[in-house]
Amino acid sequence: MAVTAAARKSRLQNLLEGFALTAIFQSFPTFATAALMLKLAGNQDLVGDAGVAVFVIGASLVHALLAVLLGPKLPDQFRTIYEPKFFDGHLSLSDKITEWRTQPAASLQLLTIMLMLSVLAVAVASVG
């Protein structure tokens, strides 16, 4: 585990880093997949203009906020969306990502997301 020699980060900086990492690596792929599935199913409510972007970004931020607020209090119920390593104040931003990526569960999650998004992208592109 690569721990930086720098002093512990401020609580706010660490919280913002954890929130951003949760939103980017756990929430965003989930809602991007949901948007692709809605598109594939023929739902026109999110299609066009900025509808999909607003949905994906808004849902990702709310999802990450819930993970940040409720994850530490209810770790058993939020274990799939709350990653404690994202909130370790002793790790740099890149070390947080590295520590998370090397876990077997995170590796499986990333592989599943990549395969699901790839299949959905091909399906949406072939349907039109």
C-alpha cells in the first residue's frame, strides 16, 4: 500500500475526493447503463437535447451523496456503493484509486460495467 508522506488532508478535501470518486467510478456507470437501456427500450423521455446528460449527472450526484452520507452510518446496507478507501485521508487521490482497483470485488465490478456498456452500446447503435 503506497501511503504518501504528506500530512493528512483536510476533512473537506478528503470528503470531496471521496464524493467525486464515488460519483465517477460507481454512480456514473450505473446510470449511464440505465440511460442506454431506456434508449434501447424505445423510451423517448430522455432522448434529445440534454435530457440524458441531466439524468445521468443528476442521478450520479444524488447517488454519490447518499453513499457519502449514509455509507459510514449503515455500512452493511450500503456496502456496494460506499467504498471506505475513497475516504482515507492518508492516501493521495491516485493511491485511493489504486487501492480500490486492486480489490477483487472492484475489479469484478469494473469488468462487469465495461462488458455491459459495450454490449448495450452495440445494441443501441444497431437499433438506431
